[in-house]
Amino acid sequence: MDDRVYVGNAAVDGATDAGWLLGHFKPAGDVRHSTDVEVKWGVHPAGETRSRWATGERRTALLVLISGAFRIELPDRTVVLREPGDYVVWGRGVDHSWYAERESTVLTVRWPSVPGYQVEPPVRR
């Protein structure tokens, strides 16, 4: 087996690491280890919300809706992703939070991958 190639399933692999598929938190030597980018497959039940606002963000983020309806709260606006493929990008320094209006699956890409950054688990409203 070539350790430079990994084949998996986002739902299965994501379930074991809070949805994260790629980033600094994967073991060194694993092809999924990266300090450049993080990728998450997020499955969120209806009513789930971020436990607190992310502030002082040091990364750029892209969030793409796969299914459901997902609301992103930003300081100056609210964005609701409703159609598969809808997405939002925000840059460094943009505070944010989110809420799953319906059961939702989202793909998140953040860069760079910042060690030590972690937030409490999401909560249900």
C-alpha cells in the first residue's frame, strides 16, 4: 500500500474526528496531515448551532452546502445556503457563527491549518 495515497469515505472518516478529514491534527506522516489547509465534512441535525461565535479568526474559510439549509452569521449580514452548491467565503478576521435550519451536510475548507485552534462541540437549540 502506498502511504502517499488515502482512500476513504467522508461520512465514515469524519465521524471519528469531528468531521475533519485533513489538517494539522492528523498524524505526522499521514497523507491527510497538512499545515496548509483543513477540510471538514460536517453533518448537522436541524437546530444544531455553533456553541459560540468564532472571533479573532486567523484563517480564510469556504463553506459549501451539500444538502439541507445552513445559516452563517457574520458581523454585518446573515447568509442562508439553501441550494446544493451554494457557498460562502470569508477572510481572516471575520467573526462568524452558524445554525442548521434543516438537517444539513456542508463541506468546509479552511486555510492555513492552525494548531491549537478548537471550539466546544455544537449545541442543539
